[in-house]
Amino acid sequence: MANRRTAVIVGSGVGGLALANILAKAGYEVTVYEKNDTAGGRMGVIKKKGFTFDTGPSWYLMKDVFTDYFRLFGKTTSNYYDLARLDPAYRVFFETMDPTVIKGNMEADTETFESLEHGAASRLRKYVTRAESNYNIALKYFLYNPFKRPSNLLKKDLLLALPGFAGVFTRSLHGYVSSNFRRKELQQILEYPSVFLGASPFNTPALYQLMSYLDFNEGVFYPKKKGMYAVADALCKLGAELGVEYKFNSDVTKIVVKDGNATGIIANKSFVSADIVVSNADLHFTETQLLDQKHQSYPAKYWKKRKAGPSALLLFLGVKGSLPELEHHNLFFVKDWRQNFDQIYKYKSWPKSASMYVSKTTATDKSTAPKNHENVFVLVPLPSGASPGRSEIDKLIEVYLAQLEELSGIKDLRQRIVLKEIYTPDHFGDAFNSWLNTALGMSHTLRQSAFLRPSVKSKKVDNLYYVGAGSQPGIGVPMCIISAQLVYKYLVQDWSSSAPSTIERSVL
Ligand SMILES: Cc1cc2nc3c(=O)[nH]c(=O)nc-3n(C[C@H](O)[C@H](O)[C@H](O)COP(=O)(O)OP(=O)(O)OC[C@H]3O[C@@H](n4cnc5c(N)ncnc54)[C@H](O)[C@@H]3O)c2cc1C
């Protein structure tokens, strides 16, 4: 048998793991080099004193993307994990009114909206119908599209939808939501998904209203008894079945290029040759640190004009007793909504009063904490590009926990903490070489979305590819899984806008 072609992948984030399996199925001998000692990148896990915390993603959204990916290998997600649909999808705490829940059930949620604003029920129905249509268009024409052939956008159903669709590119999510709903709290519920995209609702296109289809209609899921890390685990198990090799504690310091071709990498100071090289490491780091200047498609000056998504303060809390006040997912919204976003994105200052996300996985999975304890994860978005000192962080933690106690009514939360792990903004730079310590990557502003986001293929170096949140289609676990399929489409020169239906050995 002829020698198999070799592929090296720098980084074992979701995108790197997902692509490794695709390349192995396509016949490549694949090795993944990861600087840390575990797989998953931002999808991590902490196990301590009987508590198990997911350290990154906690919302399992766009479940069909996962199903379609595993189908490429003749598998289903249930070969690796089972999903629970969360009911309610989440609880929202406000400074201005009592908490409310979003059930992910239009019947109940329209009633909730109507109880808060006359006429909001029918407007929500229309909003979610529009979100569904935009979501389906995005899936069919944009997310899996390498944008190499403009003609594949000249499709009848897309052209018919265009007049309405164009409007959602030209205005902000906030502009669009506030023209439909007057009440501030309803606006907040419909605008918060921009945070998943590392963006402010005041500076992200209204197109992203499509995210509301997911939480109001499709539903929010959770891998039962395994947590989100189940996804990284499943990708690695599949990889082991396909013969992917993982090399941990392997810091890659260079992508070697000869005559315009990537010939391999330097990992732990040794040269490793490969027929193709893929970087799943942070794209800014890959471009500006792993490549010589003449080989950079996105050099330092490119990044000066780009907007980074937020960094974050993460708290992993083991709490004694029960916390019935919290659901699995909880959102805390401050009344100075715009000011909070401006502090993070514009002024780069530490919010003294911050909107935040809190999860309590013990609502769904008791095994994530010892008996009679709760597992609480707190995420406070903070500005990227700055890093508060330790004493500043300690003060901020007290402020944010006091705010959480006040809004949730859990007066003694701080006294009941038996375990506290902290990830400061520096964590993202230290652990993942993240640009400006961003937790999520390049923000999904209009200029940094769809075909305006970096491609998965280097413009300067043949056989060098990128996979993960930094390139198309963007941030989020399902997006990174799609990104892996985009690399495959480049390899087989499939310029259609649809997801690949099989993985062929034809790239050999
Ligand atoms: C706190 C938080 C909450 C989130 N919540 C959600 C959510 O609820 N739902 C959702 O879908 N998404 C969520 N996301 C986003 C999602 O987790 C990411 O978009 C996705 O996991 C990024 O994957 P990636 O493929 O880009 O790789 P990354 O996770 O960025 O991994 C890249 C890997 O490359 C490695 N690497 C870097 N440099 C080198 C080097 N020189 N040599 C070797 N290896 C290197 C890193 O160590 C890392 O393992 C969240 C992210 C965070 C941080």
C-alpha cells in the first residue's frame, strides 16, 4: 500500500478534534499536537472535591449540527451521550422586576411576553418565525459555504427571502428588537444571544436574531450525566476508533513553509513533516507567531482594525445546601444594559454592576456535586485586552457575588461556598494563546461575519488551513464543527453551500 498522506493539526479544541476525525476518515494519517495536557481547548473540565465543572461552553445549541457531523461517520450522538431538553430553558433575573422563565415553548413564552407588554405575544410569534426562516437560510446558504462561488447564492428561495433578509444586515440587533418590543426586559431577553457571538447587541447585525429560534423553539439541551465535556470526549473516542494520534504537552512554535508550501511544524523543538498543516490554535497567534511575516494572510496590521470579543471572569463554586432559586441556566441583567456593553466593548473598564450568566448543573445532573451540595458556575464578561490585578479581581468577585445574592434572593451564598476556583482574563491568554485574552475570539460584528471573517484556507501558503472559532463560520461549538467541514470542502474542492453528506477517501 502506498504511503498515506499525513496531516498535523495544531491544537485540540473542538474544531481541531472534529477535523482530525474527518481527515482520518478521508485516509490521512493524522496527529494532533496540543500544548496542554488534555483535549477540548476552551471546552474543558475541572474535577475537584467531588465537584465536576465544565469550564467553557455550557449551552448545547444547534443540535442538528452535531447529529449531521456524527452521521458522516455512521454514528449518532447517542453512541456517545444522551441529551436532556432543559425545561425551563433558562431563568432571567432583573434589577427592575421579578425573575421570569423562558420555557422554550412558544405557548408558555408568548403568554409570559403578553403579561409583560400588551401585544407582545403576537410580535414574539412573528419574531421567532422570522428567526426560524433566517436560521434555515443561514444553514442552507451561509454557514457551510466556503464563499468561493458567488453563483451558489443565486438561488430562488434565497432571492425571494432577500428583501427581508437584507434589512437584518444593515441594522443592529438592538435596533431591530427595540422596533418590535418596547419593554426593556423583553429587549434584554431577545438581545442577550449576541453575547454568545462575542458581540454587543448594539454592534452586531440583526441577522443574529436567528439565535432566538434556538432558545424559543428548537430548545436548549444538555448531555445527560456527562455535561458539555461529553462532546470533546465523544470526538476523541471517535478519533481513537479512526486511528487519530494525540500528542499532549506538545507546544508548537512554528509552521514551517518552503516555497509557498507548509511542510510541517516545530513541536517541542523538533521538526514534524506533514502533507497538510492545520492550525486550530487562536488565529491571531497562528498568523503572527507561528508564521513568518511574508507568509501571514492576516498580519499584525489586520488585527489592529479588528474587534475582539470579551474576556471573562469565571468562578467555579461548590455550594453547601440547595439553591432552589436557580435553574440550570440563569441570566442576570443589569438595568444599565447599554452602559454595561459599552464598558466591555468601548471603554474597556471593569463593570461595577455587571450582567452575568450563572449555571447550576446540579439542577439536571446531581453527579456534578457531592450530596447536599450544588454546582455553580458564574461567567462575568469583562473587556478583552486588559487584565485586572489580583486584588482588583478579588474586589470585583465580591461585588459580583453580592449582586448575584441580591438579585437571586440567595442572601447567604458567599457563606455557603465550600470550593472556589477562579479563572481570570489572563487564563485565556495563558492557556490558549488567546488574542487579547478574549474568551471567545473575534467578535461577530458585520465586518467580521460570514465571508468577511477569515477563511479556513491560508491566502499565502498552500496546504495550510485554519479551523475553529477564529475562522469561518465563527464562535461556538457547533460553528467549530462546521468549520472542520469547511476545511474538508476545500480539500475536495466542493464549493457548494451545503454540508458535506459523506467523507470520501478521494482527498488521498
Ligand atoms: C467561558 C466560555 C463559555 C462558552 N459558552 C459556550 C456555549 O455555551 N455554547 C457554545 O456553543 N460555545 C460556547 N463557547 C465558545 C466555544 O467554547 C468555542 O467557540 C469553541 O470551544 C472554540 O473551539 P476552537 O476549535 O476554536 O478551539 P479552542 O477551544 O480555542 O482550542 C484551541 C486549542 O489550541 C491549543 N493551542 C494553542 N496554541 C497552541 C500551540 N502553540 N501549540 C499547540 N496547541 C496550541 C490550545 O491549547 C487549545 O487547546 C464558550 C467559550 C467560553 C470560553
